[in-house]
Amino acid sequence: MNKNNPRLLAVEVLSRVGKGSYSNLTLDSTLNKAHLDPRDAGLLTTIVYGVIQRQLTLDYFIAPFIKGKKVDDWVRVLLRTAVFQMVYLDKVPTRAIFFDSTEIAKQLGHAGVAKFVTAILRHMERNGLPKLDDIKDETERLSISTSTPMWLTEKLIDQFGMLTAKHILNSIDDAPSGVLRLNSTMTTADELLSDLKDRFPDMRRSDLAPSALVTPTGHLAGTQEFKEGVFTLQDESSQLVAPSLRLQPGDKVLDACAAPGGKTTHIAEYLDDKVGGHVTALDLHPHKVQLILKNAYRMRLDNRVSAEAMDARTAKDHFEPASFDKILVDAPCSGLGLMRRKPEIKYDKTQQDIDNLARIQGDILGSVAGLVKPGGLITYSTCTLAREENQDVVAAFLAAHPEFEQLPVAGSERLGKVHGAPALQIYPSDYGTDGFFIASLRRKA
């Protein structure tokens, strides 16, 4: 078998992801080395993300045919890729799936493994797969059908109710759109849409963020406009964060958890260095600080941005009190709002992770509280859905800091679907975006 066969590459990528590699980095590296034609690259990408997205569902389909037999991890991965194609890819012939799966089993294993894989696939073809409707318990059925671990399914039902949990979890199987954020110092939405329309004919203005353009397909980062800083890549819901700070041209801003710098550069677009406007960006890791600076340079905003390596929990020891007009705490979080874009998140995270992160989030907010001027604003944001990391962190902060009050999030008044007022909670099912939480906290004058 050709070493660049997309089905073989999919098994290899997924096996590495199963051992802890990041799916996006592993897939990108494989695509760069393999030099596949667009059709094969598309098939590889679809299989990799599809199998990760639907892993628990695929295992439910496979289980009756394995019947408790001990199966090597890579063989289970191979079966998942085959069943994913059989169930979810209408245009892929079954004979091609069977043939390639058998050849992959021979190449990665031996003739005995190939015989085992072929027998299981033929058995599936003859008898059909188990039906999800046969799962009697509604919560378990939702967990398996959306491939969401039981603990997380129960958490979302507990926090949002069964109907909303269903909407959220059913929506994360939809493919994420490509989203750009225009650089308002270099172009307008109409100009950029006109410039890109020939290469991205389905591109449209965002319904959520005025600075966003959305396209269902295409490699936005491969364009000359991206290289020249005319736009960057940032999800629509994330683009609501910078406007929530109610920025003025001369503001001095602290971005406390900034890498890779998407929100930093968005903030910088609102500032004017000629009247003192500046954003100071922090990140714990020096190599990520370089990413922030690289992004600012690419977007020609480096004269408004500085960055340094620092644990935001120690920020109060490094800056003068009341030295910033605005502060953004885009806190490290469990990322449960990103399950559509990064499906492995739902398998990797635990309740203990959420509890630990909530403590870190509270510590960061407490550290920067004294750094904002009276009358100034702190925006607290996360890309998670967990209440412990969102509303509970804000409530604890306000209880410990009576000098702050919560305001409605600027820009939320024009949105059709909003939750959690005066904070802004966006579910992935609302607009087909990442799930996001934003809260505005003003230090009383």
C-alpha cells in the first residue's frame, strides 16, 4: 500500500493522537509531509476529525462485534475509521473501505489481523449496526449519540437542562466554519469581502461580530492577505471580547493571559499610540510571548503592543496600582466551548481539571483587581461552558471585591440569543460558533 494512502495516514494520525499528540498539530504535520492532492487531503482530514468527534458512538457500534476480545489500540482505531466511513460518508464505496482496511491491517500488523478486521467488517455489513434508539436511558443515549462522556453530559443537563444540553451537544458535530477577523486599520468588511470573494465564493458577513467574515471551506491562512496582516483567524464569539472593554484611543490596557495574541491585536486596533494608547500582553511561557509579538508585527500593530513572560497571578507585584484603564483576563480554562473545533477536549478534561482551573482563574482576577483605575473596566472571558469557571468565578470575585460592580456586556444588546445577563454566555448551538462567556466588571469611581 502507498505510504501516503489517506486511510493509512488517518490510522497513523489517530494512533498518535490516542497517545497524547494534538490532533491539529499532528494532522498539519502529516499533510505537510505527504503532499496529498486536495481530494485525498480532504478525506484524511474528514476521517481524522470525524473519528475523534464520534469516538464513543463508533465504539458503541463496534462493541457487539468484538464481544470483549482484547484488541490492540491501532486495530481499534482502524475499525473506527472503517465504521466512520461506512456510516457517515455517503460517497465512499464500501468496497474501497473494506479493501483499504484489510491492506492497512496487513501493513501495520500481519495476515491474521487482516483476516480478523475483514471478518468483523463483513459481519457488520451482513447484520447491520446496533441502533442508538435501543439505548433506553435518555442521558446515556445522549452521551453515546453525541459521543460525550457521561460525566460531562450529566453536567450540561444539570446546568442547562435536558433540552439545551441536547441542542448544544447535537450542534458540536457540525463542521466548524472558517472565520477571519479583519484588521480595521487596513481594510473594511466590504472591501475585504470583495477582495476574497473570487477565492471564497461562499464567504459572508458574520451575524454575530461586525469584524468577522465566515466561509464554510477554504484555507484562509494560505492567502497573501493573511501573510500581510490584512486579517487574522479568530472565531466569531471570541471577537466580542475586545469590544466589551469599551476601548478609547488613549487607553492603557493589560491583556493578562494573551497568547497567541488574537485578542491583543484586536484591542490594539482600537488604540492610538500617538495619544498614549498601548496594550501590555502577558503570558506564562516565553515562546508564546514571541507568538504575540510575531502576530502584532504581522498585523502592523507592533507599535501599540508590548509583551512579557509573566504568571498573571503575580501581576500585582510587577505593575503600579491603578496603572491601567482596562484589563482583559481571557482566563486559561477547560475549553469546553471549543468541542466542535477541538473534539478531543471532551475526552481529555475531568471535573478535577475544572475545579483546579476555577482556582487559577480566581487568583488571576484577584491579582489584577488593584491594577485597574477607579472607573476602569475588567473583562473576564473564557471559552468554556462550565458554570464553575464562569458565573461562579465572577460571583466569588464580586463577593471578595465590593469595590467592583458588574455591568451589562457592551454589544450584547444587539444579539438575538443571549444567556446569563448581565454576563454574556453564548452556546455553540446559538450561532454555530465556539461557546463563550464574557463578564464586564467595573471598579467603582
